[in-house]
Amino acid sequence: MKKIFSVVRVAVESHYIVIGLAFIVGLFYSEMVLWMANWSTFFLALIFFLSSLKIDLKEVKKFFSDIPLLLLVNIFALFILPIFVYYLFNLLWPSMAVAFLILSAMPVGMTAPLLAEISGGRQSMALVLTVTTSLLAPITVPLIIEVLAGASITVSFWDMFILLATVIYVPFILAQIVKKYWQGAINKTEHSFKYISVILLGLLVVVIVAKQSDIILGGFSNWLYIELLFAFFITLHIFGYFVVFWKKKKDRLTVSVCLTYMNFTLAIELVNNFFTEPNILIPVVFSVIPWAIIFIPFKYWANRLTLISTA
């Protein structure tokens, strides 16, 4: 029993394993899991709630030392980057322009502070960018999608705003209330939040993949999706590193991580609720693949860069 528990724990600790299993279950056992389809928004809201429990607003305030930099990165991440990506794809691959617009418009992912620390960046700066972009996202994401792609889609600003507010604002506010009155209980159970979040992410992926299993299976034959997604994530790393070229390496690595590792779970839930077109749904769902893989070579490159700069 101990060995079984140990194997399960290792599997849950790795989002790679969980996402991989979720893909397989969703694709090949879709009929068995579709009963969970109505719970996908709840799964995402709970992930945000658990992530928000680990955010100390008093600590976040301390890291607002470089307001111009924070403003620049927020504006770049939530406005300039999506606009650039949309028009570039509209020129080269117009059928996928909306999909990549959605991905590029997402706020910084909740794992960014950890990834920034691992790669040699500033965890504190990544935390602030995660909070600010996430709180702005319910307004900026519907706005940017409607302004840029409003003529080609039928999704309303308010429908998207309500969904995003439900999965971001409500869990965030509830988390701050819980923290105020039950901080002791949070401290005792915080170690389990990661495992629960990874399992919830797996369930979210299972449901979304299951709902579109036929489309996604057909999409595997089109390697263009995968190739463009990997190129997209690599480009985001490069853009992120050089967009604040005058800053120190730590800040540049942090911005690179924050711009690249967007909240793909939010993007997946958005397309799950409002889009059915394969050319939108498949790239967004498949973004999990480069999201999970690209960090490995990036971390190696960042470590090499550190060694060179200290040599």
C-alpha cells in the first residue's frame, strides 16, 4: 500500500503525468467522463481559489517598487502582445488568428512565480504580475477579443466578462475572506493545495478534451498546430527577455517567464464555453503541450546564461 501511495503521489506532483493521463482519458473514454462537463467552471474557480489562498496582499504591496516596469509589462502582456499576435496570424494563418489571440491575451499563469524562481528570475516580481494581470483580465480579455475579432465571432463582451469574473474575482475575494479568519487552518493544509490543483487541472482537461474528442483526434493529423505552438512559445520567451532589454538579467528572465507561461487553463475554459470551431479549440487545447515542455530547455538556457555572466 505504501508503494502504491508513493507512486500516486509522484504522479500527482507532476502536472506532466496528470495532463498526459487527462488527454488519454478524455480522448478515448469520453463517454465515461462527460457527466463532469457542467463542473468545468467550478474546477477552474476552485483552482483560482486555492492559488489565491497562497497570495498575501500585504506582501504583494511591498513589491510595487518599480511601478513603471509593472505598468509596461501589464500593458505589453494584455494589449500590445495580443494585438501584434492577432494581426500577424491574420496575415499568415487567418484561420488560427482568434485561437492565438486568446492565448496571447491571457493573464500570467499562477505557476509563474515558481517558474521564475527556478529559472533565476525574481519570484516577487512574477507574483505581482500574476496578481495584476489576473485581476485586470476579466476586463481586458473580452475587450481585446471583441475589438479585434468582434466581426468574425458572435461572443459578447458581457458573457465573457461574467465567466472570467466568476472564476477570478469571486474565488479571489473568497480566498481573502478565508485568509482573514482561518489563516491557521490554511497554514496546516497549504501543502496539499498543489496536489488538489493538479488533480483539478487534470479533471478540467479531461472534460474539455472529452467534449471535443473527435475534433481533437482529427487535429493530431495536422502537425501545423503543434509546430506553430512551439514556435509561438519560443518567440514569447525571446520577446519577453528583450522587451525590458535595459533591465538586469533577473528582471528579463522574469518577464520572459511571465509572458510565456500564460494561464492556459483560463484559455481552455474560455473556448470550452464560447467556441466550437476546431481551428480555435484545437490550438488552445494543444497549447498544454509546449507549455509543459518548453520550460525544460528554457531553464537550461537560463542556467547557462547565469554561468556565463558570472564567469
